[in-house]
Amino acid sequence: MALPLSYNIRSLLQRKSRTVLTILGIASVISIYVAMVSFSQSMTSTFARAGAPDNVVVIQKSAFSLSLSSLQKSSTNVIPFFDHIRHKGETPLASPELAVEPWVTVPGRAGEIFMVARGIQPVFFDVLDQIRVTHGSRDLRGNKLLLGPAARHKLGGVGIGDTVVFFGESWTVAGLFEAEGSSLELAMLADLSDLMRAAQREELSAFTLKAASVGEVAPLVKLLEDDRRVLVTAVPEKEYYVASGRTFSMLPAIGLLMSYIILLGAIFGGMNTMYTAVAGRTREIGTIRALGFSGASILVSFLVEAALIGAAGGLLGTALGWLAGGARVNVMTASVQCTVTPKVAATGFVLAIAIGLLGGLAPALRASRLQIVDAIKQV
């Protein structure tokens, strides 16, 4: 014979303050969990969306990223002429680039902003066909910039015609581009010659090559890495950006680890609440046992109370965590738009119930093992 659900609800309402505090504690933990998991997944997917399956990134041997790579400018006489590279007419689709990370100021606003700038040539748009210029011109000569949505956000929403300053020079926003929500949208695109002059750089950072087909990516990578004229690391473009995302994902991963630690605190908080409930209802439990309810019924009843507390905290926590959806978070040079999926929200809700059950298990077992005579004797 099971105790009715109304008994559990009435018991929770009789100790409103402690119940509400426990619910709020679980809700805060779940909201952090949902936000951090969503941010981590959004960071990973932002980088995973970048790149084309038929593109190859070429950087200095053993370099970790574009901005840490240095290739001799003379490599423009070698790298674009490898076999397996696609051509547009007579032009090989090989994009030489300079990637730097300057501190940028916006006139009239305080502070400096850590950004990514990529110096490019017109062939860039034929190679990185994921990029689509939505406003303005591709002609970047004369200290002009194209900005992606993430770069604009980091710069405080600057628009076409606005000016920013880096490397001691003024740069005018000449246009805007989109790249399917990928990490490519983090960059400020500038003319290669202008950026090399301003940054006082004589070397390139990298090449992005478009292979003749997806099937020729692997042979192209092998040719590049085996050639002794250039000491380079060649990586399929999608693999390169996925690896880059792992570096940026370290911060949300640390935040996620902290949320797991806080989860343990929530479990102990729920356990404390349920132990208090058992201590305050010892005679009541004895009376219920005397009426014929079994220890198993008591166990299930207390677990139901714990699950109800967890479910209430889960509903509130997932609702709060859902508010993180759409928010942009700046991490180093990245700016990532957080997306909360129904799967993450559902996981948070289930986790909240699990927290309630884990916190309530030991007190529920204690309640179910109380002897009738001993329980009724309690004052």
C-alpha cells in the first residue's frame, strides 16, 4: 500500500522555507550546468562549421595556429603550383594570408579589444567559398576592412563607414560578411599588402588551398609535407578548425568541471533537507507504520518528495539556463553565440531529479528502517 501523493505535497508545504531554499539551490546549479554545457557545445560547433572539405590549410612546420606561423614570402613561388590544386582559368586557387592578433581601439570608446585580423588577396573569396559578402565591397585596398558578425559584436557593433585603430593606423569598415555562423566570422579581413605593412611583417602566415576535388585532398597534403623546398604542416581545413576549437573549448570545459563540483554540493544540500524532514517527522512516521504502511512505502514516499524538490529545481533551473540562449560570450579572440538545445535542457531537468533522489536516498532509507515503537516514543 502506497502513501498518496497529496501527503508528500502537504509535507513539503509545511516546511516552505527549507523546501524553497533547496529548490533554489538545485535551480542555480542546473542553470549553471545548462549554460556551461550549451556554451561548450556552441564553441565546438562554431569551429566545426568552419572550413570546406576540399580545402587545405598550410602553415609553418609544427606551428599550432595561423597567427603563430611564419612562411617566407618566396613560398608564393612554390606552394600555389603543386599538383592537385584547383584552378580558376589560369589562376591556382591558393590564398596567401597573414594572420595577426592586434589590440584594437574604437574612437570614442574606452579600452582595447583583442581581435583577429587576416590579410588576404581577392583569390581568398574563391578559395573560402563559405564566406559571403552581404554588404559593401570586396575591394579592401587602402586600409579597409570586412567584418563578420562575431567581430562586429566584439567591436561594439561598429558598422560600414566606422573607423577602428590598430598598429597605429586607422582602418575603415567597408563591408560585412557572413560565414554560416562559423569561427571564420571572428576575423577582420584586410588587404594583405596593407596588413603586412602596418604589422611590419615580411613573412606570410599561411596558405589556404582548394584541392581539385575532395578525393585529392589527401594526395595534396602528402605532397606538401614531403616536399623539402618548403617545411610546412598541411591539414584539411575542417580538421584545422576543429583542432583550433579544442583550444578555445578549454575555458568552458573548466567552467563545466566547476558546475559538476557544485552539483555535489547540491546533493548534500538535498540530503540535509531530507534528513531534517525525517528528524522532524519521526513520530509521524511511526504512526504511519502503525496504520499498516510498510517500510518500503515510507522509502518510496520520501524518495517521491526528494524527486518533487528536484523536479521543481530542474524546471526553474532549465528555464534560467534557457535565457543564456542567443547571448554572445567573448573568449580571448573568439566571440561565440550560445545556443541552448532542447536536449541540453532535458538533460538538466533529469539531472535535477537525480540530484533530488541522490540527496534523498540515505534519509529515506533511515526513515524506512525506523521501528514503530521507537518512532512513536520520540518527542
